Amino acid sequence: MSEPRPSTVQQARDSLAARLRDIRLDAGLNGRELARRCGWSESKTSRIENARTPPSDADIRKWCAACQAEERALDLIAANRAADTMYVQWKRLHRTGIRRHQESVIPLYERTREFRVYCSNVIPGLVQTEGYAMALLSTISEFQGTPNDAPEAAAARVERSQVIRRGNHRFALLIEEDVLYRSHGGPEVMAGQLGYLLAVMALPSVSLGIVPRTAHRRMWGLETFMVFDDREVQVELLTAEVKITEPSEIAAYRKAFGRLSAMAVHGTEARCLIGGAITALG
């Protein structure tokens, strides 16, 4: 079963469908006549107008031509592509390897002043060591069936993460305690990774919280998400990356982050949890 797209994406699809429907109505055409002029079935027109089937660029051009509104096509195509970028499958993002995608987000990282990051499954990418990142990204490539450029991608991820030490940024990071015990790369790599967590906690720009296993849950565990200021949220699903820009949805993720943060321990207590995970490595 495919993962559901968030309401932000559906709203963009609904808006595009409504604009196409208005163009048809303004042209005085019914669905049957539009379908005849476009050379497709009447049911396809209905599916597009009800946002059940996303139109291709060619579909939009045909639609506008049939309604003698060719000048509207470019704007509609741009809106259609913008909706596509809100929900992008990892296979598409990683089709030539993972390194390029790591580098593509550098401008977003550099212009963001306040990061909120929650990870329930792995160490956040912003504080991964190269060894941990290489092991994790290799596993991801193997699962997705995409080119495995884990060494180059890991190096790019570490370089991208230097934003923690440069510029005027603040980072609030939250992880579940179980993340500390999930091994990627073996004991030596995990020891280095956990030691690095202790080191980055000392940075004035970084706040690292850990939700203990024993915490009284006032918020269930969620998929990994990152909040970039108040402008955008990125959510990592199994098969896709979702970008959310709707203010009400961004507010919902900030609310969830606040509740998760209230359950987390910080400072000395967090260091003790990391120390326990290091001891467990033997």
C-alpha cells in the first residue's frame, strides 16, 4: 500500500483541478466536448477535474488549447510541477545516487536560522559521523535499489553538517532513546557516533534531547521530521520525502515537537543515557 500524501499536497492538487475546471467553464464546454477535443475519454476529464488523476504537462497544454486559453498553460504547468515537488519518491531523488541530494539542500540549510529535528529511528543526519552515515546510506541504497555512492554521499552529508559550526543557526534535536542502541556500522562505528553526540552537545548552538524509554508518553512516536524556521517541514516516509508549507500543518509539527521535547531529558541526564549506550557496546 502506498503512503498517503499530506493535505498540503492534496490542497495543491485540488487548486490546480479547480483552475482547469474554471477554464473549461469559461470556454462554455462540457466535459464530453472537452474530452473530444483533447482526444481522451470523458472519464479522464472527470478524474482530472476531481483531482483523482494528476495531469501531465501535455494534458494541461491540450486542455488549454481546447479551451482557447493557451496563455494559461505555462502557469498551470508550473503549479503542477510545484505540487509534484511536495511529495517526491526517494527512488526519484536518489536515481543517480544519494550524494547529489545531500548537496542540493545546502542552500536551505544555510538560510535557515532555527532547526527543529525529531528522529525516532536513526541519529539525525546533522550530527552523524562519516562512518555511521556511510553504513546507513549504504543500507538505504541497497533497499531502494539505487546506485550506491555511500562513501561520497556520507562525505557530502558531513560537509553539509558543518552548518552547525558556521553562521547564526540554532539546532534543537530530539531522538528516542532506542536510537542509541540501533547499530549501523558495528560497535566501533557506534562508539564513535555516540562519542560524537557527547561532543556536539557542548556546542552553544545545539540542544540535544533524548526521550527516555520510560517516559510517560504524551505524544506518540512519529516519522522523522525537520522544521526549517516557520517556512517548511520535511517529513521522511519509507518511500518518499514530503515537503509541507501550509502554515496550519507547520504549526501542528511544531506543536508535536514541543510535546516530544517536554518528555525528553537534556544536559546531564541525556549524557547519562548516551553513556549507558556506550557501556552496552561492551
